[in-house]
Amino acid sequence: MQRKNNLLKSSRSGIAMMMAIAVIVIMATIMALSLSMTTITSKKSIDLYLYEQSILLSKSATEYALLQIAQNKPCTALADDILNFKQETIYDINISILYIYDSDIDCTDNGGTLYTVVQTAEQSGSAIIEVTVSVTDKTITSEPIRFFRRTLQKL
């Protein structure tokens, strides 16, 4: 009887098994990295969208504050529901107004906040409008998103 040498065949299948495991490990690593990048990209897209929306809402809130100032007497304190409101239950918008007038206008009569008194009539009739827009819904984003805008508007 003749003995067969199985040493050569067993080493070939062992190398093939090791190569198959290495390919599976490399593919699993690539898949895990691509899944991780996908979730990070979608989160950043949502955060960027909410931030851009906050910028646009701050501009609209500034125009809204100017409209409310134009409808009232000079240096008038506006109602709290006009200055603080929610937009689409996601955004919290707060508006603060500081007036700049000459000494002819008395802000204490109308309840407004006088920032400073100027000397010339050309400088009189301005307002510093501060708008803060923040995302209040924590289920949408994991990080707080807040945008602050301060403008000097001529009335």
C-alpha cells in the first residue's frame, strides 16, 4: 500500500481560508466606515439646514420688528407676544429693541428702552434691534443651534 501525502493539500486550503477571512474583515471595515460617514453627513445636513433657516428667520424678525415700530408711537415698548414667539414649534425667536433719539423724545412716557441720547436731528430716530433665534426641539438636532443678529436700523 502506498501512503498519500496530504500535507500539500491541507496547506493550500488553509491559505485560502486565511485569505477569505482577510477579505471579509476588510469588507466589513469598509462597510462600517461608509455607514458612519453616511450618518455624519445626514446629521450635518440637518444642522446646516436649521442654521440657514435661523439666519433667514432672524432677517424676517428684524423686518417684523420694524413694522411693529412703524405702527406705534416713537420709543414705544412693544408687547411681549410680539417680541417673543415660536415659529413652527421648532424655533424660539426673541427680539430686543433699544431706541436712539435726541432729547426731544422721552422714552419713559411710552415704556421703551432708550439706549442713548444723540445731539443732532440727523442721528435721531434709530433703533438697535437684537434678534436671537434658537432651536428648541432637541429631537431634531443633538447640538444646540442659536443665531444672534444685531442691526442698527433707521426709523
